[in-house]
Amino acid sequence: MRRRKIVLSLSVSVLVALGACSKTPDQTGSAPTGTAELDGSSSSLDASTPIKTLMDSIVDPAADGIWESVATISDENGLHKRAPRTPEEWQQVRRHAVTLIEAMNLVMMKGRPAAPAGTPPKAGELTPAQIDALLRTDHETLAAFAKNVQTTTRSAIAAIDKRDPGALFEAGSAIDHACESCHMTFWYPDIQDPRLQHLKPQ
């Protein structure tokens, strides 16, 4: 009987705690800790990490994990085909694909700078300030490219789940095209692009 009373007491305590957590900001005076609006323009989300940093830290490693999983290698011993073989290897490629899909949600967040301050542009690239200007005025296009990367990466996941190296290779090519299309639009667009008329690309 004593044990039952203790369990009941704990249950009531948990319910009280859950009730407090479920209160709206108007009831408690502030939003519950750990919550965030999922709108990319919300000030409750931290979009201070530049897109270039996301690319270097998350996007490129995830995409490379997909692209490098299937390949034909030529060496002194001839041609060798590389593809995932064990369940663990397929699972690792799948993790890369899931990471790439979620990374695109981070890329789509509004207000994120193109690159860290003072980053010099590579040959043929716009300056970070010029890219920032394009991102501010044409965010819908950036979001469309990011969603295309997600769509093509889902095709890669379908191929992974079917253990189909050929389909995975084709999906990887589609991901590469989706990524490069975004780069050509925002990082090194054609000099005649009408969006650049006020940016004076270097």
C-alpha cells in the first residue's frame, strides 16, 4: 500500500509538471524553454552561421558521403566498382542522405549570411555582400533550389532502401545538378543576369 501511494504521488507530480509545461506564453509569462517557431524568418531561431560554413561543416560531407558511395575506379589492376555491400555500409550512406535533407532546412532559413565577414571571393564568384543582396531579394529561388536538393536526396534514400547501386548513382548525379544550379544562380551567376544590374559583380 505504501508503494502504491508513492507511485500515485509521483504520477500526480508528473501531471502537474506537464501541465505547467503546456501553458501558453500568456499563462506563464514566457514560452517554455527549448521551444522555437519553425518559421525560417522567426527571431527565435539562430541563423547567424553563414551558408558557407554550413556547406563546409554539414552539406559537403553529407553530399560527399553519397557521391563517393558508388563509383567506378580505374587503377593499374583495371576497373573496380565500388558500392555499399553490408547493411552497415548502406545505413551509413542513408545517414548522409538524411543529414543532407535536414541541412537544406538550415540553408533555407531567412537572414543567414552567405559567408563569414571578410571572406575573399573565389575566382568568378560574387563577393559575400553581393550574394547577401541576392539572397535578400530572391530568397524564394534559394528555397526552391534547397527543396530540389531534398527531393533528389529522397530519391537517393529510395535507392538505398532498395539496395540499388545504379539508382543511387543516378540520384547522386541529380543531387549534384541541383547543387550546382544553386551555385550558378547565387555564387557565380552569368554576368548578364538582370539581378546583378545594381550589384557591380567583380
